[in-house]
Amino acid sequence: MALSPRENDVLAMLADGLTDREIAEALTISPRTVETHVSNILGKLHLASEALHAMKAINEPIPLSVIQESVDPSHLREYMKTVGK
């Protein structure tokens, strides 16, 4: 299942190391809405939530390699097809 445009925005900001509150402010949405988007991203991409939470906890950008390693390859290929990459 493909990420929505807003979920792509949230994922990019998470990867840049922004907190939920910072993302909410940047996108003019509530922190709770950001949490919902993050939950949807984790579910759709089958990310290991532990890796995401660990990176957010130390407020460091999430290396693309961590995201790629956390995603089931078949789901990543499916997702990449939907976004035309």
C-alpha cells in the first residue's frame, strides 16, 4: 500500500530528525495527527518501530540504510513502484 503525500512529508521530516511537535508545527497539524501518520507509515512499510523510536529518542536523522534494512524488501519494491522510483 502506498504512502499518502502527507505520509511522505512526515517520513521525510522524521528522516531529517524532526520531532513530532516540530513536524506538527511545520505542517500546521496537531501532534496527534503526526502520531497517526507515523503509525500508518510503520504499518504500510512494515518498518521496525524500535529503530524509528530509537532514532527519534536521540534526535538524530534516520539514515536511509536503517529505513531500508527495516523494510520487508517485497514491500519496499511494491512501494517504490507506486511512487515511480
